Amino acid sequence: MRFALSPNDRRVQDLVVALDRDDVPFAETWRAVGDAASQLGLLRPGYHLVRELAKAARVLRAARADTRRAMRRALMAVGSPYAYNLRRSARRLVDAYEHEVLVLEQHKKFRGEEVARGP
């Protein structure tokens, strides 16, 4: 069994994103990605590659979930009679978005994409 794939191979990244779940160990994700890759005629990726890609995908999913949560809170604060609720919610939204951009910057070598700036 050969394990030789480039970390920049978009097909492996897509498989990891599609098959990885936060509640399963990295080894299970590695086995699922390896099986799917072999069915597609690709070489099976090594454990270390899948683990790094899965860690990056999990961190990005968590950052995006935080941004969505902050956005919901900000939208709910619009109807609040207290201005500080809206200001606090808006600040949380900005912080969550900045964190998401930071995560994208840190992991863009795995994604192979340019990070879009701005809302």
C-alpha cells in the first residue's frame, strides 16, 4: 500500500472536508478518506496528511459556527430597547469574524485559496 499524495491535492482536501466529523477520531477519518480515495483511483493519503487537513477543517468549522452564532445574537439585539446590547453583540460579531479570517489565513496553505477580506 503506497501513501504518497501532495498536501496541495484539492481532491484529498475535499474528501477530508466531506468525510470528517468532529465527533470521530482522526484515525476513523483517515480510514474513510483512504477508502474513498482508493475508490476514486487515487493513492491512499498518509495518516499525518489527513490528520493535519482534518484539524484545519475542524478549526475552520468551529470559527464559522462562532461567527454564525454571533450574527444571530446581533440580529436578536436589534430589537432590544437597550443600546448596549446591540453594541456588545456587534462587537462580538466583529471579533468572531476577525477570528474566522485569522483561521483562514493560518490554514490557507491547506485550502490552496486566497482569503477574501471584508464583510
